[in-house]
Amino acid sequence: MAITAAMVKELRESTGAGMMDAKKALVENNGDMEASVDWLRTKGLAKAAKKSGRTAAEGLVAVAVSGNKGVAVEVNSETDFVGKNADFQKMVAGIAAVALGVNTTEELKAADMNGKSVEQTVTDAVAVIGENMGVRRMEALTGDNVVSYVHNAAATDMGNIGVLVAMSGDNAAFGRQVAMHIAATNPAALDEASLDSAVVEKEKQVQMDIARESGKPEQVIEKMIVGRMKKYMAEVTLLNQQFVVNPDVTVAEAAKEAGVEITGYVRLEKGEGIEVIAEDFAAEVAKLNG
């Protein structure tokens, strides 16, 4: 497989590795980006296994809570200007309210909103606002108490990141602190039991390969892995992370002190996982005039 400059650039940006190391990793792994990241980590050449951050899709994430249920909904648009449009914001708020009565994205699109389906409502708005838009996804969360938080709010209950936290016990102020923590740290799961076993096994294998590069005996490596996996869990699972409000305790310890138990969470970030192809200004003008 031909290794392009764009592939090398993407791998460098996602790992912090040098240009030649990134190119070698791609060559060794026949252009497989994920395998190349693991290869660089094994060789100690990657700063972190972070993914490409090209998530420039626009729009808003809205949250709504009623009783013991909360929802977070992402509605996308082409530019950030639409996210500031009062009519768009009103529509998104209405969609979030409708989402409280459904459980999936497909149900939401088909649900009634002022006599029309949500999907048709969005389609009609495209003609008025002049940009392509769509309901991308929704997540619902239930619990004894559900608290919501929006980061970089554009209007009430909508912004760039929407977070819901479910907990037993009544401490809304603490729940909001946890929601802010989740917005900042983006944990992979609530706890170790909630993590995908395949993800855990892959991380363990990567750590084993890194340790073997040191040339240490297998019995020593096994002890090393125990410590490394414990550290990994402390980094990616919410309850084991150091609480941003008080780094001397974990989130689980802080929750115990606050008299609550965190039972679940949802975090939606605008444009997360959508890759947008950047074009220079001249190319954009040429396309418009084409």
C-alpha cells in the first residue's frame, strides 16, 4: 500500500511521533493507522494513543431532564453561525423536549413535533436557514436523580458538550461538579466492569509488548503489567479518575463523601467522530463559482 504524506501527517498529529518514525510505522503495518499507533507505542515513540481531533462538524448539543430521565441530543449544521441562530436554537430545544418521550435516535426522528415528524421539521428548516442540517444522535439516561451540564453554552441547556449524570442520593451541586469533570476528562467508561473487554485486552497486550522491549524476564513483566493496567484504569474510568475539583481523591471517594453513588453518565460532544475535509479559501470560492 502506498504511504502518502497525508497519512504520515495524520499519524504524527495523533501520536506526537517524529515524521520518519510515523512513516516507518505505516510502512511496517501496511498503512493500517490503528496498528501503526500501537506499533509506535510499543517502541516508545508515541506520546499517547490519542485519536485524530478533526471533529469540526457544527451545530449544537442540547440536554433536557424531566423526573428521573435525562436526554442529550446532537443536531448538526454546516457552520457555527447556525448554532447562534435563534430559530435553530428554538428548534433544537424543541427536539430535546420531544426526546424525553423516546429512547432511540430513529424513534426521535419519527416522533411528532407540532404536527410534523422531527425529521420533517428539520428538513423544512433547511429550506429556511439555507444549510444542510440533521439530527445525528441522542442518548437517554435514567436514575434516582439526573443532573445535566452544558459546556460552552450557546443558549440555555445547549452548547458544544452536553453531559448527564445519574446518581442515587440528592446532591445536585455535587452532580454538576461531576458533570463538569466528565466534560473535561471524557472518560471511556463508568468503571472497569463497564469497559469493553476487547479494549482492555488490547491495552494489556500493548503494555506487554512495551515491557518486552525492555528485555526484562517474563515474571518481572507480569508484575509490571499489573501496575500499568491499574494506572490505565485510573486514567480512563470515571470512578477511578482523580476528581478535578479535588485531585487528592478519586471521583468515587468524592461521591461517598457527598453522600451519593454515581450510577451512570452520558457525554455528547458536537461533531465528535466526524471528519471534515478542509479546503483553502480559493478552493471554496472556485467551488461556489463552478
